[in-house]
Amino acid sequence: MPWLQHFNSSARYFVLVFSKTIDTVFQTTKWRLLAPSILNEIPHVPLPIYPDMTFYSEVPGGIIEFLKTPNTTLSCLTSVLNITVTLPVLVFLLFKINAIFEPIMREVGSRLALNTHGEEWVNENSEKILKFGEYCYRLTYHTFVTIYAIIVFREMPWVWDTKEMWTNYFSYPVTVGLTWYTLIQCAYNIQQLLTVFARSFLLKRKYPFIEWSPNCRGDFREMSLHHVVTNALVLSSSYFRITRSGTMVMICHDISDIPVDMSKLANFLKWKKTTNACFVTMLLFWIFLRLYYFPFHIIWSVQYESVVMRDDISPGMSEDSFLLYNRSFVIGLSMLAVLHWVWFSMLVRIGLLILLKGEHHDLSEHKKGEKLE
């Protein structure tokens, strides 16, 4: 490659992004014939091939045995089976669970609010009671998947040593526990993305046909971007078999989300001491997991340890493929890291309001930081 070989890895990466985009959009590589002496030097990045992936028809024993088998088409989130059947079914089930769970929790919130706030407050704050049900659902989910991760992954070496995420890279088995963890997480993130949009806008029959909902989050743009990037990372980590690192990203987020949800619930109930304790815990978890461990261990490992520790390049992934997909994953993770600092600035502002005025304002759920007490 006379001219491309002089490019550094960053410049080469952008050339690969350009060529892969053109190949994908037009579903052909013939555009290189427009200037073959130049464009033919750009390598074609093939899609990854997983020769060890087992299809349903290859598993004796029916659907039960298929669900208990590692390295099946269920293990790749972007397989035809998952895109057309498994993920839509899981998203549908999560919406159904949510539709049953949240009304029950809103009723519980209304009864608790009668004792802590009074009947007049309950009648005038249906929006906050609605959010109480949402907080309960999120807390229940984050607690469930965290416990699941502890039980299933506690003995996995890659949980405790980031270098192990790249041992036998591209050929390590995707276990049944890891398969269902990523499936459930992907379905939940899709559901939350749809929920954020559904609760942020109101559709009208007259112009303007769409307007902001009073239930819109104060950090709607950041949260929408977060869910889009997260979904892209979850899908790509499975597709390019960076499943272990993708799982570590989700574990970091879920653990640090638990005190966030708890502080919101405690604030709703006017438990000031509990709210302050949850807020301090939330800050500590956020600083350690999202501002320290996430960028300096996980992102660093994806950027550097992945190159050093992988034993060899699988026939299914060339050097150029690894550069393209790995660098894209690092960029997506870096976008999440920036959002973590945006939300941390909100937490600092909330903390200052607590210290200076003794008031609790939720700047993420409310556009103007309305007082929640």
C-alpha cells in the first residue's frame, strides 16, 4: 500500500471509516474503480465471521437445550434471530412488566405522600407521583441486574483483571449467563430510549403537532444521547465479540445507578437524613466508578490492553478490522465519559444547594431544578 502505509493509526482509521461507510451505504466496493490506482489501495474491511456460532437447527434437544447452549446465535445481539424475534419479545415483555409495576408503585407513592406531604400536595403533584413509579421501576431493574451480574460473573477472571478481557480475544466462548445478561440489558436500553421519547413529547392534532411534555426530563438531550450511544455500544460489543468489555461498562453503570434511584425515592418521601446519606453514597460511587474506573481502567484497557494482550488475530478479523472496530468502540466509550462529567456537574450543583440552602433540587429530572421536597 504505497501511499496508505505512511499514515499513522489515527489517519488510517478515518480512511477506513470513510471506505466502510461507502461500502455499507452502497452495498458495493466497485466505487474503487473510479480511480483504481489510488482507491484500490484502501483495504476492504470485511464483516467478522464466527465459525463457532451454533444455529438452532444444529442443537439437538429442542428449544430448551438451545437456550442452555453457549455460543449460539443468541450470543450475537445483531443476529437475525435476535433482531427479529428475541429483542422485540424482550422489549415487549419489559413494557408489559413496566405497565403493571409502575401503577402499583404510583399507588404506593400516593399513599406514602398522603402521610408525608398531605392530600393537597398529592392532588397537585401527579407528575411527581408518576416519576415515583418510574424511580421504583429503575431501582428494581438496576438492583436485579447487579445481583445477577454478581452471581453469574463473580468468578470470571476478566471482572477483576481487565487484561483478561482480551485473553483468547475473538475466540473466547460467550457463556449462557453472558448471553442473557447482554440480551436483557440491550432490551432494557431500547425500552428506556423509547420511554424517554414517549414521556418527553406530546402529540397534537393542530399545529404545532408536537410539543414538550411537562414530564420531560431536564437532561433530555444528555439522556437521549446516552441511550443512543449505549445501545450502539451494547450491539457493537456483541457483534465484534468485545462482549466482556461491554459487560463491564454495563456493570459500572448499574451499580452507580442504584444510589441515584434511592436518593430520588428518599427525597420524594422527605427523608432528609436518608436523602443526604444516599446523595453522599451516590457521589462516592459516581466518582469511583464513572469518573475513575470507567475511563482509566475500562477505556484504557480497550485502547491499549486489547492490542497487547490478544494472543493473535483470528482469521475472522484482520488488522484493519480490529483498528476500525476497536477505535470506534473507544470513541463511543469516550462520549459516555464526557456525559458522566456533565451529570457530575449537575450533582455538584445539587450538593451546593443542599449545603448552602438546605434545599434538594433535582436538576436532571426537572428543567428548572424545581424543589422536590
